[in-house]
Amino acid sequence: MIADAATGVVLALRGEGDPYAVSRILRQGDAVSLAALRVLGADALAPYALDHRVCPGGDDEKVVREALAAYPPGSDASEVSVWTYRGLVEASHSFLPGGAEPWPQPPQAGADWVRADPWPKLAHRASQLAALALPGLAPGLAEELTARTDDLARGFVRAVRRRDWLQAAGVGRWLARLPEVPQSLGLDAGLAFVRQMSGGDARVAVQVAAARRFYGRGW
């Protein structure tokens, strides 16, 4: 289900396939669909950032509200879980039309780890939060990560060398958003290589397609 939904997002970002609607791919009242939406997070709404291509409707709002209500982060939730939930809430505010009922407020999410984590752990966490690299989302987190661009670049290289294509794609997507990536990194060629070597992994494809579509990085 997650792979199928991710493939739908990729096709929409590439301008291919049928017009995108999250409610067509992830159905209301279906527990597996709602869990998949929660896992995809803000990326489930990524095509709606291209507002000239899609027209989200009321069914989309309903299924997103169901997912937010079904899987909120608990009091013992990890920082990654809180951030991914926050990303979906932010994307809902930004990309879905407002209805009679307001969207929930994004939960508070700590960012001390961005400054404190050693670079391998930072890269791992950043890759898990790659869906927040959509334009306009999590500006504070993006600013914090900008200060560690060189460490993220090291993490990207390490993930490629370890053949961890999903982590490489997620870190590479963040680097695509950040303003001062070293030219010596070869990010465009690196993202293309990750896509080619990932064996068609739909989750990797989402990251690479988003980096290309929103920030012009990768081939």
C-alpha cells in the first residue's frame, strides 16, 4: 500500500498518470490506507504543492483528517514521529482547502538534536524527515539544518558508499533544498545514481522526484 501510494505521488510529480487525488489512492475508513498516509506524511500531499496541476477536494480533506485523528503521536513518541505528524499537519494547512472545521495546530517538535547529534546520526534522522523538505514546510528545521550542510553532505556520501539508497535519497533531498551545498559533492549526479541503483524502490523515487521537481536537483 505504501509503495503504491508513493508511486502515485511520483507519477504526479513527474506530470504523468491520471490527475492525482490522495483520496483515490488512500481510502477513507480503511485502516491500512490511513496508516500508509501517516507513514508518507507530507509527501502524500506533495502533488498539491503544484497547485496549477491538481485540484484537491473534500474527500481528500476527509481522509487526511481521519489519518491525523487515528495516528497522533503519543506522549512517549519519538522526535521523528512528532516531526512527521507536524509535517502532515503543516502540509494540510498549506496545500488543502480549508473547510468548516479548522485543521489541528501543529504539535511542538524539538530541534535540539540538529545541533547535538554527531553527523552520522544527524543524517539518519534527517533522511527520516525528508518529507518536510517540501517548499514552505518546517522553515525553522530547514534553517537549523542549513548550519550543518557539510555534515549532511558527509552523510549523503556515507549512505551512498553503504548502498543505503533510501537514506541517501532522503539526505540528498534535504541538500537539494538547502542553499549552500558544496559543488564538489556532485549532488545532481549523486541523486541520479541513487535513483538508478535503488532498483525501483518507490520510496527512493519519491525523494528523488521531489528534489528534481521542486528544486531542480538531479537528472
